[in-house]
Amino acid sequence: MAAVIIHVENDIQLKECLEIRKEVFVIEQKVPMDLEIDEYDVIGDQVHHVLVEVGGEPAATGRLIYYVDNAAKMQRIAVRKEYRSHGIGSVLLLGMEALARELGLTKSVLDAQCQAEAFYTKLGYETISTEPFDDAGIPHVRMTKSL
């Protein structure tokens, strides 16, 4: 599957990102909508949304915010069910890492759902939390990677 990485620049693209997140987090994983949408769900200079399209269809999304110690915080990483196990998640995260490097950031930090920890480990992330923690009722671990 040929994937295209889009750095979100308009409200139409942002809406596509939010629809993917609603499908994955709110509908599939039962995260309350008021926990899923927050102050970073805008187009602005403090947040960068990324959209991956496959065959012109929105397939995956993630967002990057500026974090401490010159790090990018990778958040809201979601891949639609029909695009999972096709490498689209890797394309998304590698695209987000490339964007972070373009922004001059030197480290990536993310809070991974425990069920996805092995996926992030394969992409070079290291778990730094000593115990899983709860985020929206889902166990997570903090992971990091030098860029």
C-alpha cells in the first residue's frame, strides 16, 4: 500500500484526523469524547497534526507537541482498523519523527498503550516508566527515543 504523509494545514484535514481518532479511541476503545478532544486539537504553531492517506483515503493520524528538554511528545497515534498490520503505523510514526527533526527536536517521547509497547520497541523506543499507568482507563507506559 502506497502511503502519503500529510502535514495538516487546514480545517478539512484536521477534521479527517479527528474522525480517525473518534473511530479508534472513542468508538473502538470507549474513551470518552471529552477526554479525547483537547486544547491541542487546533491548527497552530504549538501543535503539528499528521495525516496518512492510502489510495486517497484517510488511514492514520497522530499529533506532535513540544515537550521538555527539546523533545517532541507524540500523541493521539491512531490507525483505522482496516489499515492495521500493513505498515501504516510505522509510516505514520517515522513521518512524525522526521517532522520532529525538521523542527530541530532531538528526542521523541510517547505514552504507549501497553498492548502497543512491542510495536514501539521495534521502532527503537525504550520504555522508561517503571510501572504502567492509567490514561483514559487504558494502561500505558512512557517510552522515549533519541532522534
